[in-house]
Amino acid sequence: MNQSPVSNESLVLGGKLEKLGVKELDAHATKTLRITAIMVMVIPFLGFMEAIRLLVAGRVFGHDLYLFLAMYCVHIGGISIGFHRLAAHRTFKTGLFLKHVFMISGSIAGQGPVMFWVATHRRHHTYSDSEGDPHSPHVKFGKNSLKGLWYAHMPWMLSKEVSSWSAFGLDILKDQTFYFYNRTYFAWLVLGLVIPTSIGYLLAESALGAWHGFIFGGLCRLFLANQAAWCVGSISHRFGGRPFNNRDQSANNWIVALLTFGEGLQNNHHAFPGWYRHGVKWWEPDLSGWLLTGLGKLGLVSGFRNPTQSDIEKLLR
């Protein structure tokens, strides 16, 4: 049986991607990934527009904004503490109960299963702002390009190139808890919509209240929280302070840090990726780091990874 010829260029590209820890999806898998990514981008946006319509029309229940804020905090906290600092960097240890809480909170964010998230993020650190970085604003379209900034914010999710789990996530595969939440990701994503919908119904005692809960605590929250989170890979690699010379373009952007509970302090984080805190100074806005410090004092988390003061001063020099 004759086979389609494979060009030398394709073979070279495939070998190059493999060395970078990258896999290229086939046409069917690429189509599935892109449809899923577009749904994550577009459907929450429609919910955001509905929330704006309700606000402008003055048809908002008093509890709608509180429900949005509560779900926003769970969403960002799950990504910042659960997926990022616990799973991706193993910056602290915790008991099984809190591990479940952090994984559920991260899964409702709609940023992909934990294994996908961790592999993508570790690849980002490995090749930060150079060839191989999945979402750098400086590589694909050249440095300081507006197209690159936009690509790093959202369109990178449409790429047919994905990070290899075997290269960047073997420990996640071997962890039963992480693996469970990776397999059941969509169930938790749906739960993140059911919870605010149910609370809205109970508070307003009406189907209209359920709709408001679905919009404000569900879709609008997904849109705004993920826009803030995606700014970490785009805005915080273009604009902000750079106290550490990390040989990449990571920057400390305080606005993004405030919206993402410390994730926007990218220059600090890239200098010390294994540190459970992103704020080097105590007053730098790192709500996730402050919360973990508090949980540590209560004995609920432990095993914090910290650089020494001499390590910090050495990098600053």
C-alpha cells in the first residue's frame, strides 16, 4: 500500500518539536482542541455582554455582584494556588482535603485539565520568551509586536502544537489525585456553573435568580477572571518593572498582580519559580502568597520552598 511522501522539512520540524518537548496534533485532535478553545473564549464573552445589559437596564439583584466576586476569588485562587504553585511548581505541601479543594477550584476556571495546564506552564518556564515558549509575546511576530502581544493573550490556545506530558508532567501522571482531576475536568467545569446558578435560585427564589447566578457567578466570572489570568502571559511579559535579570522579558505588573492574586509579579516569579511567594517584598501585591503564609501558620500547609536572602541579593546584583 502506497504511503504519502513526507518531506525532509516535515521530518526536521517534527524532530525539532520533539526536542523541545512539543507534540503536533493530528487534524482531528487539532479541530477538537480549537473548537473547545473557541467555546471557552466566546461563550463567557456572551455571558459578560448579558451581564452588562442587565447592569445598564438596572435589573440586577443585590447579591449578584457578591456572587460574582466570591466565584472570582475561588477561580483565581484555584489557578494561582492550586494549579500553579502546588501542581506546577510544588512550592508547598498540603493534606488531601485542601489538595482536593485547590484542584476543584482550579478546574472550574476553564483553563484546561491540570495535566495540560502544568505541562504548558513548565514548557513556558523552560523556554521563556524564546523558541519553544507556547505563549510569549516576543517570539512568533517579533519583539514588541502588537500581534505578538495579542497572540500571547489568547490565540496561542488555537495552536496545533501542545506540550508533551512525558516531557513536562510525568509527576502529575503518577499522582493519583492530580490524575483524577485531570480525567474528570469537565465535570468540575460544569459544577463551577451549577453552583452559582443554584445559589442564585436559592437567594432570589426564582428562575430569574438562577439565570442571574449563571450569568454573574458563571459566564461573566469566567470571562473576566480568565482575561485577567491571560494577561500574566501577555501584559506581564511586556510591561512592568524588572528588578531581576532573568534573561527573558518577564516583568512585575502590579495591576495584573492585583487582579490575579500575585501572578502578575512575573519577574519575581521567573527569578525564583520554586518559591511559594511571588512578592519578594512583603508589600508587593501577592494575595496567594499571603494566604499560604496564613495557612502555614495554622498548620494546614507545610514544606514551603524559599530562596535564601543571599540568593535574592545575588540575583539583584
